[in-house]
Amino acid sequence: MTFSIWYDRFMLLAPTSKVQIFSTFMFSQYLEYGFERAARCTQSMRIWEMDYVIVPVHDVNHWLVLVIANPGGVLTSEDHS
């Protein structure tokens, strides 16, 4: 399934939402090299301003989809500065 299909289906459910969909590459970089390496995938993005962040995960024989709702809601105003 391509990301555009995921996005289209998600937007049918939440048409006014701001959504960021990552590839499986970002999560595999996180697992293999840690946060600093995976953070490179998000440098030009404002994921804390999104309503939803979607991260597909491929783990050997299993697929998972992480949906993070309101990622900016876990930060305080001090964290943004």
C-alpha cells in the first residue's frame, strides 16, 4: 500500500487534520542508530504542529502502524523554546 493511499483514507476520516506520514525508513533508522539519526528525517518538518503523525513499522514478518495524535500536546511551552 502506498503512502498516498494511506493519506487519502485517513483524510476521509479527518478531512481538516494536519497529517505527517513517515516511511518505514525513519523508524528503522531509529532502531538501528538511535534518536539522533532518526531526527534527521524530521529536520525540515514541524511534526509538533501536526494533528496526527503516522509511522509505519516493518518488523521482520509483521507490520504495525503507529498513530500519534496531537504530538505537540505532550510538550510544555518551555519545551518549544
